[in-house]
Amino acid sequence: MTRSGEIRENVSLGTMNSLGIEARARYFVSVTTVEALRRALAWASEASVEPLLLGGGSNLVFAGDYPGLVIRIAIARRCWEQVSGDEATLVLGAGENWHESVLYAASSGYRGIENLALIPGTVGAAPVQNIGAYGTELQDTLVDIRALDRQTGNEVVLTNSLCHFSYRDSVFKHEPGRYVITEVRLRLSRTRPFSLDYRDLCDYFDGQDLRDLTPLDVASAVMAVRRRKLPDPEQLPNAGSFFKNQLCQWQPGSH
């Protein structure tokens, strides 16, 4: 076992990308703190090598070995803040598994991200794409993100509005490489209405009594629908659904 922030050489990346493509990093480091991230970026600068930030590896296709420093973001944190009445803020480190975080929230009885179950990747990658599925987008619940601004070297907080979210888009796409997301905060609720207007979910729950529906029930439905459409990544490596609908954007209530 290696320590957080320890630079290693000639490391296999085959298990760190969802397509399972074998490639090797000339240099590799896994960071679990913001300070370790700072040191890794400083090391890359001093060594004159290009850093590559890696989360779950679901958006990468390696064409060959990487000649620079691969920095795996493994910042772990999962806790509740500002619990008030039916609402609470879920704080997630950028290295947390997104799907597991969805199930954690749903199992705790909080609504808001259950439609985003089974999306591959880590929490830190979610705001970049403004991930969305089955009538829900990350921007619907995001309060703010914590990030390291590589231009200034400072830690910053970007509120929802400063992220400039739109359909599968955000400020992080328009300023690539500037921000390294380290933490995400989501505002969830025990009484928020479920988003069930999407046709596949309507069909799944057709004829069922929805009065006692739980967030975990909805997450399970989403998982079932996704598994019908996508191959099991354990059997056939895949990156999930990454298409962007250029013709239209789904609106609540449409089918």
C-alpha cells in the first residue's frame, strides 16, 4: 500500500478506466487531501511534465501510455450538514463514487438525486458535465462546489449560479483545467416531489400505488431501466450513456 501523495513510476491504468484499456502512467500519484493535490501539481510543474487529473476514468480512452503525471483524485468525505426540518445538505468529497453516494442519500430517505443512480464516475466529475438522467440534473440540487483554482493557487467556492450550468454544460467545460473540484454540496429533501414524468419511469411504475414510494424505490427503478439499455460493465466494459441530444432537451411532463 502506498501513501497519499507518493509519486510512483510506470503504473498500470488498466483498472482505473471503465473501458479497461491497458495503459501505463510514467508517473502516478493518488491524492486524498487538498494539500496533497497542491504538492502533486507543484511536482509536475517542477518536473516539467503535464498532469492528467483522473476520477473514475469513465470519460477516458487511452490511445497509449501517458508520458506525464496522472493525479488520481481520491478525496473521500461523506457527511450531512445543515439538517433542518425535512432538508439537509449532503457533503461529498470529489473522490467518492457517484452511484454509491446516490444510494447513500436514497437509503437515508433524502430525495433529489435518486434519478441519477448508476451513472459511472466520481463525485468530482459530476458538475463538469452537469450530469442528468430521467428528468433530473445535478444543478437541481447543487448548492456549491469547492475547488482548487490552478490560475491563482487558491481554494475557491463556486455557487450554483457561478457554475453556469446548462444542458450537459458548465463553466468547467469552458475553462478546462482551471478548476480541480475537491468537494460538492447538495441540498436534498425528504418531501421533495419525485420526478417520474420520464416515459421509462412512467412505464415502470404503471399501475403501482405511488403513495408509499421511497427514494430508494425510484433509484432501483432507474437502475433497472438503465440495465435494460446498457450492458453490465462487469461483463462488458462501457462508459455508460454519454450522448448529448442535439435536437431537443427533455422537459418535465414531456414523453
